[in-house]
Amino acid sequence: MTTTVVPYLCVKGAAAAIDFYKRAFGANEVMRLTEPSGRIGHAEVRINEARIMLADEFPEYDILSPLSRGGSPASISLEVYDADAVVAQAAKAGATVLQKVADQFYGDRSGKIRDPFGHTWQVSTRIEELSAQEMQRRYDEILKSSQQRRRETMV
């Protein structure tokens, strides 16, 4: 047995979320368990090799979505072959672009979206293999130039 971490999303409108993830990310529905009322008790989708589980809200058990809680402290990192295309596809499907796709200091080309159900997704493509030391050097440069800009605006 291997150790795997699988995100489990609580969604206000799980059936609509599954449809959105199909349009936005090319997800394939693996399975769903539906109550007679239509509420989804459990579902699974795959985006490439990644598995994501989701279900509707169950307020009677304090299982609430980001929309009901006022946001989520967690985000999902989705690694794809073409971040530009996937972010554009997700926006066309109804996602809000929070950060345009751009080259990042840590070797990825990435952007950030919020899906219509309140979940934030960092969509990225690896464009450069870097050592941890090189990432730290670049991060230090960004912090240094950021501090310099703050000093300049205070004068």
C-alpha cells in the first residue's frame, strides 16, 4: 500500500461542481453516491492521474462549503502540461482568475483561479528545474527588491 493524500471538497452544489470540473479541467467522473433527494453523499473525479473526492454540504453534521463558511484556508495545486490553456479553459467554464498565468521565481509558470464553488486552484506547469538553494536565492532577491520599493514609497 502507498501513502496518498486526496483532497476531499465540500461543495454547495456537488453535481454542478462535477460538471464544472469536467469543463474546466477535463475531469472524468469515477463515481457518485446520490441520496433520493439528489444530494451527493460522495463522488470522485480524476484530473489526469489526480483523484479528488467531493460531496454536497451536510449542515446537520457541520459539513459546509467555502461559500457557506465565508472562504477556505486551503487551496488546491494542480500541475498540468499547459497552465495558460487550463486557466483559460477554466475561466471560460466560469472560474474567476485571481492571478494571471506568469513565470514564477520557483520554476513554474502558474496562475490562480477561484472556482464557482469557492475553492482556489493554483494551476501550474514546470518550466525550469531548480535546486532549493537557487529558489531561496531568487526568493531573497524578491524580498530585497520588495523592501526597497516599500522604502522608496515611504520617502
